[in-house]
Amino acid sequence: MEAKPSLKPVYLLMQGTARRLPIADDSIHCIVLSIPYYQKRLYDVEPEVWGGHPDCDHDWHPAPKAPFKHSPPSFYCAHCTAWNGRWGNEPTVEQYIINTVTVAREFYRVLHPSGQLFLNVDDTRHPYDRVWLRVPERLYNALAEDGWRAEGRVTWHVTNKMPNKGPQFTHTTEMIYQLNKSKKAYFDGEANRVGGTWNGRLRNVWSIANAKTKKKNGRKNSASYPIEIPITIIKAITSEVGVCPHCLWPWQRQEEIEVGGLIDRNVKPVHADGFGGMNGAGKTTLGRAVARTTVGWQPSCDCPAHDPIPATVLDPCVGTGMTMEAAATLDRSCVGVDLSRTYLIEEAAPNLAEILVNPCQPKTQPLYPQTAVDGQVSLFEGAIS
């Protein structure tokens, strides 16, 4: 069945905390974000109260200062152990992981059962003895213990990392963790199929240069991850033609598969006639080439006949807006949230202005809250100013 979304994508940019998103349960199909790295910088946001008892009349006392040059003062409550500070600037790694797991519970709430979370995090060295604190591994384990399905991991090989100081090889990798809450999570392996590998499916090591600080619209913007990362993720995790407007389950790709002749994956991974991919891994390097052709799309639900609507992407730490730019490129709806008003006004909004109002892209629209239309599920719990 041929199909295309019946509504134009929606783009919403708003200030708020990732801990309390004004978004309906089970409504987001893909969450892509780079969380605040532990003690890598001083984040320009107001401190928040984490943990403790909501009815406590807090008695704040200075917390032990972490031995990092960017670490600002923070406070613990003497009565209920609440912590008052900025996410990413916690006095201990343990507190950082506890806070990040707490934030991720809100992501779990808004994520659709078919959706997936991709979380970018880098490691941190202790400033004195220079050992790695193993932040990514510890966080990944903590999220899995808190109920997330640890679906996979991508190693991002950052090709333009600065050399290390000290007796070790240069650290050039960051982790992107793939998590979901259901075995029925959507994944389209054909969306990023490449011809240079023997079975055609994209591997989980991505060699991509980091986005450099640049000038745009006459102003200097902070660095962010490159747009190739969210584009690759969004293409695989959200349906190209959209989702059901009633239950939000994605439409699925329908394929015809043609098996070709034998090829040697170590010598000629892709046939010159266009066959890509291969079966038969094992004791032999030979396998049969497989050509896959998309013949249409079908809903994955039993709802009444309908036209699909765009899938929705969320970046709860939107920063410079790279995830929203990627979503707009792919005609997916997107919500961007950031606690920092400075980032929203000075970074994200100018970066996204061309995408949202450029007349050369008629499928994009200015920002506004999405509401229910003709039985469509409302993504947002109310108008947001």
C-alpha cells in the first residue's frame, strides 16, 4: 500500500526541565539527546532540587565540592538528603547517575511502546589521578536495572578529537546507548542500508567528525554532535511514512526479496548488478546476494482504515537544535526542550529559523502545540507558551 502522512510535521521549541515534560504518556516515537556530560562544563541553568521529600522545609548545607575546575557550589538538605544543584555538576559520579536515571524515567513515560531512546554520553577523567570514571558503562547498567531494555550501543568514533595528555592512547570515542521499553520497538534496518558491507545493515561503529563551532546567521554557535547522527537514528527508529493517528503505532515497510548468485563477502561484498547484502555467514566466506525492494507500506495495527501522520521525535536537551534540524530534514514532527533560556534564544531558535519558515520547504511550519485533529491522539497535555 502506498502511503504518505496526511498532516504536515509539527515543530515545538520550549523552555522547561527534562524531568517534567508537558507531553502525554506513550506519545513519542524516538528520543535522541546528548545529556550533560559529568563535570565537563558549567551549565548555564538555574540549580534544581533533586530527590529528598517534597514536603520538607529544606535546611541547605554546602555539599563537598567535586575536584573539577568547572564544579559550582551545591547543597544537600540536612533533613531529607535532597540535593540542590545543576545536572552534570554533581559532587559525585554516583549522584550524577542517580539524577540521570531519575530524568530517564520521564523519558520512559512519554516514549511509545514502539519507540526507542538514544542517549549520547562521554566519559570523564578524575582531575588528579587521571583515571577514567567509567561513567557511560555505569550509567548504562543503572538504566537497565531501572527497567529499560538495553537494546544496543553505538560507538561513535569522533575523528577530530584532540590528542590526550598523559601515558595513554588518544580517547576518540563516545557512546550512544540504545534503550527501549518493549520487544516490539520499531527498527527499520533498510532505512540506512549501505552497499559496502556484506549484509548491507549499518554497523554500530560510526566514524564521524564532531560538529565544529561555527558562525551562522552572523553569530557564533556552540559545537554539537553532527547532524548525521540524529538523521541516521531517526531514519531507523521512525517510520518513513508515519504512524496511525489513533494508536500511534508505526506503518511498516513491505519488501520483495530476490536471492541472487554466490558472492565472496571478503572479496566482492556487493554485486555490480545492484545486489546488496548476503546470507550464509559461517564456515565459508561465500553467501548468496540478496536484493531487497520496497513495494509499499502497511499499518502495524488493527485500527480502522486511516492515513498515517508523521512520527514524533523528542530532544529534551535540545541545545543548538541539531536533532530538530534532522527531524525536519526527514519530515518528522519534533519537540525540543531545554532548561537554558540562553540556549533556546541564542542557539536553537536562530539555528532553526530557516528550517521553520523557509518557503523552499513547504512541509514545515512555525512552532505551535499540536492538538487532536479528526480523532488523532493529542501529543501534548495542553497549550504551552
